[in-house]
Amino acid sequence: MGAGRPCATLTSAMRLAKYLAHSGVASRRAAEKLIVNGRVSVAGKTVTDPARDVDESSGVAVDGGPVKPESHVVYALNKPPRVVSTAKDPGGHPTVVSLVPSERRLYPVGRLDFDSTGLILLTNDGELANRLMHPRYEVPKTYRVQVSPSPVSESSLTKLRQGVELEDGPTAPASVRRLAPARIEITIREGRNRQVKRMFEAVGHRVEALQRVAFGPLRLAGLEQGAYRRLTPAEIERLRKSTS
């Protein structure tokens, strides 16, 4: 396995929220919440402005603990069913983060439902995570789904390809292909909550099983359920380019 791409030294000033994300504390959005909630200090004084400029010499701390830049890593995990796509779960369920031992503070890039399986990324690079999930970059995600009733008609596949109307608005066109009468592969470039399941419900089918098989340029192939691997620098660079 290749080494992770080192984090650039944060000597130039940048916004506080971005600094926290670059340091692996949280995603940019989550870092902004930490700041607004008064959990971040600079030189010993609480700061609630995410746009405050800081650098490594500013004395940034979260909950009293100093924040120092750490090298960035990205892991690919084949999520098993009945695992929560969060860093912690108050209900006591296993989490995707618990499946990947690391000294770094990892968090998942996006989510898969509790019973869904497949490729999920974990990283301490908040900036990369934010870009991968931002709708503006339209990073494709591919799923294989088993549905009922069977078969799925050509007219239903056409509707999915053209976009369907959901309660939160119409979906963008999707790439769809039939693998079997009730097994479909679908690629979307959005990230709404339970989107794939809701899209199939909109054309009269219930998703019985869902597996993510690709995220951007990365494929799931070669990873058993519950297994993980650290991405190579070349793979991480391809991920970055997918958001450019």
C-alpha cells in the first residue's frame, strides 16, 4: 500500500474553517459548526468567525486541544450491511470508522444507508471530502440494485435516465443499464438522502438490496465485505482531479 499524500505545511494564512479541515479535524461544514458553537480558540481566545485568518503559529485549539496539521490519508472500505456511516453512533451500532484502524481522525465521505453495502471513502482530509460531496462538482457514484417487483420495464428505465420527480424536486438524468430482469446499475451525480431508493420508488419498484460499486474514478473491485485499503497517491490525485 502506498503512503498517503503529505499535507502541505500550513504556513500561509487561511480561513479558520479551512485550516481545521486541512488539519483533519472535520469537514469544512462541520468545522464551521464547531467554530460557531464556541468550541474553537485562537491564541487562547474563543473565536466564532469561520473566516478568521490563521496559520500554524496562531495557536488554534478545539475544546482546549491544540490543532496541528497531519498527513492526509484516504481509505476505501467495502461497507457491510448493518454498519452506520458515521464516526460515532449513540445507538451502539458498529461504524465505518471503527472498521478502519488508524491513529488519524477519520470520517466518512458521504453516507450509505444502514443496510446498504459497498464502496465508502474515509479520510482526514476535510477539504477533499467537502469537494467530493459538493453538488457543484457532480462526482459520479455508481450503484447496483436489486428491486421488486420484477422485471423493470424499459419505460421505467427511460424515466430514470431522463430524471424523475421527487418530493424535493426533479432528479438530474442518470446513466442506467439492466444487468438482469430485476438487477439494475445506475450512476448519479447528485447526493440526496436515499436518492437511489426514492428514484426507483418513483417508478414503482422497491429496492431490496443496494451496493455502491464506484465513487468517482474508484471502483470497488477486489475488496471483500468489511475489508479496506489505503489509497495510493496516484488514486488520491485522480480523486482530486474529479473535482476540478
